[in-house]
Amino acid sequence: MLKFPKDFVWGSATSSHQIEGGAAQDGRSWSIWDAHSHIPGRTHKGDTADVACDHYNKYKEDVRLMADLGLKAYRFSISWSRIQPDGQGDINPKGIAFYNNLIDELLKHNITPWITLYHWDLPLALQTEKDGWLNPEIADSFAQYAGICFGHFGDRVKNWITLNEPWVVAILGHGEGIFAPGRKSKDEPYQVAHQLLRAHGKAVQLYRGKYQTAQKGQIGITNNCDWREPLTNSEADKDAAQRSLEFFLGWFADPIYFGDYPQVMKDRVGDRLPKFTKEDIALIKGSSDFFGLNHYTGLYASDVDPDADVQNEVYGNGGIFEDQYVQLTADPKWEMTTMKWAILPWGCRKLIEWVSNRYGNPPLYITENGCALDDKLENGEVKDTVRKEYIEGYLAACHKALQKGVNLKGYFVWSFMDNFEWAHGYSKRFGIHYVDYTTLERTPKNSALWFKHVIADNGFELSIPDVKI
């Protein structure tokens, strides 16, 4: 039996835009993702989140499912444009009421709420009127919105995450353009990341200065990262793997823990990388009470000669290959999910050990981990054995890291239920609950039934002993 610490947090996670629906209900206005998904060709089959899982109207049913699962914690995000429709002005009372009701329903079932303030759904007005995350003023707008949430919900909510995966906002939203707001640039990702970090810092400063002492909560940020394994034992490939991790995770974590971007980024990006002012550093350094990490997969990393003419042939870290010169590849023997992401439990262990070693072993929460599969509901059952073994393998890797002294405090499976998977629409299923998108009926998958026992036992018997962790 692999046992976890007695106070280990067992949770599951979702985001507002992916599950809530009610896109124009009760005063909510459009976000950049509403606009993006309504443009032809931007999502799979033109799917939108207008209805999604209709969690806005079915939240009580969903919380009952969480209680049936025995969840200790539920991580969800707030729709900024449901709270503050234009992102900067009046508060929408019905939006406040919805989240109050959700929080109270969770607490009634002894489920601890974890709130993410921003999971990619920027109020559209901020994008069209103020250039969104490119405008330095957005840091103040975000802090104002955060303050509304702290003031209305902080008496009951003790766990706050400012931003979910700022890397995705910067790279997929402003680099590759496949996510909202759909912009393509080699420079904008760095500018956007800079404002995201400033916004995080201002929100944390407000929380710590005005709310934390009385509310007795904790606040942090969640970053995403895939593991990068050197393709060979050569120093060049080892350096490439390290460089890839620093461009991916160090980009956002180094300023928080060290007060500046990684040196390798400053060297390679040069003047295109914004510089922090002393005021920025005072805001950002030390601004996370815990390390939130979303992790799913990994790849081999190898060095690329900057003089080689390979730019159209190389798969790199999110479209900024020219600043990194790292080639990323997969082993053909690796098992893949329907996202074409490799199942690598050992990469999870190596990554959280890397985080622990680099950043002084902070309290660490895996705020997302899971996999997309081609699930089928047959005779009232979803036999998602691969997902069960995926979660089991990654938890076994987490357990091994715990034994090595990593300060891992909790694990949130992604996702609580199938949902709108951004540009992939409804074609990818990450949930441990199956959603019939016609009837909106929810059905626990076999992985959920297994996870229920893990939570109850605070551990599990390893059934896949040959898994590499």
C-alpha cells in the first residue's frame, strides 16, 4: 500500500469557461474565448462553450457527485466577465450570488474550495478597448477584480490561485495564435508574460496587505510544464533539456522565487525580453505561498545547431524555437493519449524533484494531472482502464518523490468531468465523469470509482508494478 501524508489534499479541477455554460445568462458578458470560438475555423467543428456542461444551472448536482466521490477539495475558476462584465467597472450581483452559492454548497459537503481567479477567459471589453494582456494597465484591472473576489468570497475560501498557466496565455494565445485572442507573434509572448507576472504580483500584494491576516488563507500561482529529458548523455543535450525547462517553467517561476528571468532567457532573447523595475521585483519576488504545477507529459530534448537550416522541421517549445534551439521528440514506443501526449510517470517524478531542487523545496501542489482518451459509455459504464493506470502511475511517481523529501501537499485530477476542451471543442475527453453532450447526463467513469477508493484509503495498492516511476 502506497500511503500518503495524513493531511494530503485529494482534489479534482475544472475551469469556468469549460463547464459553466450560461454564456449570456444573468448578466455575464462575453470573454475573449466566447469571441474566439464563434469565429469559423477556430475550434473543432465550430464548437463553443455557450452551454458546455451547463454547470451554471447544474452545480448542485455536480457537487453531489463530488461528495459521492469523497473529494476533499475542488479547484474551480471564476469567470471574470460573470463577476465584472466589462472587466473594469460595475459588479454583477448575480455573478457574485452564483459563486457564493457554489462555495456554500461545497462547504455543506465538506469539500474545500480552491479558487483560480484567471483561467484564460479575459473579459472581451478589456481586449477590444485596452489590448488585453499587452497593456501594462491590466495589472491594476486584475488586482481590482481579485479584490472583489477576496472581499466577497475570502471569508470562506482559504486557497487562492491567481493565474492558471500563464505560459499558455502567452504562447498559445499570442505566439501561435491557436487560443484566444488568436494573435501570432515572436515578441508578444514575452510582453504578455511580463504583464501577467505584474498582475499576479499586484493581486498578491492586495491579498497580503488587506485580507490574508484576517482570512487566514494562502495564495499562489499555477504554472504548467512538461518534463524535458536529455536525448543523449552529451553535455549539449543536457544543456538543451535544462534550457527548455527554463524557457518553459523558469520563465514564470524564476521571477517569483529569484526576482528575475532565467539568465539563459536574458542572454538569448536580449532586448525583446522586458525588464523588471525595482517596484516590479518588490511585487513579484516571494509572491507565492505554494508552488502550483500542472503536469501531463514530457519529451526528449536535444540541442540544435543555430546555423543549421532546420527551422521548418523542428518541433520546439511553443513556437519560440529561434530563441532556444532545442529539438523535442518522442520515443515511438511511448504510449500516447488522444492529445498525442506521452504517458510518462517518471517524467512527473523528475519534474517535481527539479522544482524542489531549484526553488528550495516549496510546498507543492499538482493542481492538474490527467489524460484524454476516446471514452465510450456502454451499458452505463465507461471502462477507462488507461486513465486509471495513468493516474495510478503518476501518483506512484509522486509517492516516490515524497519519499525523497519533496514537499508535495496535494493532487488534483484533471478533470472532474468531460468539458469544452478549448480549440479541440468537445472532441477530447479528460473527465473522470462522462458527459453526454446531448442530455448533459453525468456518469462516473471507472477511473472515478477507483479514485474514490484512493481518497478513502489515502493511498492505494500498486496494481501496475512494472510502471517506470
